[in-house]
Amino acid sequence: MIAAVGVGVFGFMFIEDYNFLDALYMTVITISTVGFSEIHPLNPQGRVFTTILIISNIGVFFYSITTLTSILVDGEFQKFLKMYRVKKAIKKLENHVVVCGFGRNGVEVVEQLTIDKIPFIIIERDESLADDIEEQGYLCIHGDATNDDILHSIYIEKAKAIITTLPKDADNVFVTLTAKEINPDIEIISRASLDASETKLRRAGADHVIMPEKIGGEHMAKLVSKPDIMDFISLITGQEEINGTRMTIEEFGFDEDFGKRSIIELNIRKKTGANVIGIKDQAGFHVNPSSTHVLDKNSKLICLGTETEINRCKELFKRRSLDV
């Protein structure tokens, strides 16, 4: 369209000796077939040029108008703006979690990540479902998670974890292989339906393989054989409330300011009300550790407490000081 107008303006200025404004006016009324009066009678060369301009560009003009109308009326422009906003938001992501698939498992994952305030982005193959996800306020990109370009577009090299909940185990294996190749340090949690797929996923690089059906079945069986234990686990993991209070388990990393101190020296129970129920260090996990257990900067504390007590722990470690 711009090229057609440019040719018309140049032609009228060169053949008819019009100034720029007159040439632009003649070009527009000619291409659009409006047919208002001419600036002055055209010479034979000008008539030939005008005829060629009409024949060669009338299709271009109406196609451009139709396309522009479609963009504005059919929502294409809004889609472009939405995609622009999504890409802009994706560029800001760092240490985020990538969730592949928004099925039953994916929905639960997203809800928990939202509660924990962990940044994430969803990859969904179904376009209509992707639109619904965006309407819910989640950051989502429409595409196939098994496609390398899609994984690159959500900056997986800067992500800290990827959770793949695709219905087909083969797709989860493929996503795991690709993600590990792009970002060798990324943590991968994958869903599996078959026992045989677990081995393949771990070989592909998955750090954790979850089988929802198996876990669900075991949970239901233990509710019969060990109901009190299962109720207790539900309480300490925050799934149920105790006297109107919900308990929380949280992990805390150490830096050099807390290293080489024992649990009793930190005195976390007195300062925050939370209990240290476990420690993870280079030797592995220590459940119900002794108060004399010495920590180092690579240790992680696993604490149990109410939301208020856990927040006090966060403030304590944020200050990097043993002082209250």
C-alpha cells in the first residue's frame, strides 16, 4: 500500500509536474476509485499513468482495507498487544518455574506455586485453554512444550525448575531431554503414568518422577491402615487446621554468618516459636536433629510452625544475625 502510494506520488509529480500535496491527493482518489475532480486536466501521458495505477493497485487497496478491518474488528490487534505484553513479561522472568500442561495436575501445581508466591509461566498446547489461563491472570504462552523454540522463548536457560505434566509419558521424556540440554542445572519434576516410564525419565535427566495415580492409591490405602498418621501428616503440611491455625513447613538455607553454629546456639524455638524438625547437609537428611548438631553454610533447616512463626524465621535469617 505504501509502495503504491509512493509510485503514484512520484508519477504525478514527474509527469504532471504536481507539487507533493497535489500528487498525494491525486494518488489517493485514483487508487481508492473515489473519482473526485482532477487538479487540472491530465495530458495523454498522465491519463495512461492514471489508468495503469488504477488497474495495478485497486486490488492492493481493497485487500489492505479488508486486512486492516479484520485486524481491528476480529481482535487481531488485541491479540498482538496481548502477545507483546506476554513477551515483555517473559523477558523479566528469572529463577522462575516452567509448568508444561494445564490439566488436572497442572492446575494443582499452579495453585500451589501461587500460594507460595513463586514466579512461573505455563506452556499450553490448547489455544482456547491458553486464552482461559490468561483471563485468570496467569502468565501463559500457547505452544507445544516439546518444541525447542517454545522452550527457548520462555528463557528456560534462566529458569530454576520445570514441571512437566503432559498426559503422554513420551512427551514428558522429550521435554526432559530438551530442557536438560538447554539448561543442565535446571531441576526437572515430571509426571509419569507407567512404571516403565520412571526409569526412562530419570535417564533423560528428571530429578523427580511423580506418579499421581500410584500416590493417590497409596494415600487412600493408608487412610484405612494408618488413619491417625495420615491425619497428622495433613495437619503438619498445612492441608488441615489445628484449632483454627494452619501449620506450615518451610526450608531455610544458610550463609556464612550462620555457619559453624549448633541448633541450640541459634535458639530458633525461643526467638520464633518454630521447631527445627530436620536438617539437610552434604551428608544427607537428619530427622529430628540433636540440639548440639553443628551447621555449616551448606546446611538447610526444615522448620515447622504456624504462618506467623515461619515469617519470624524468615525475618531472622534475612537479618543474618543471631540477635532478636
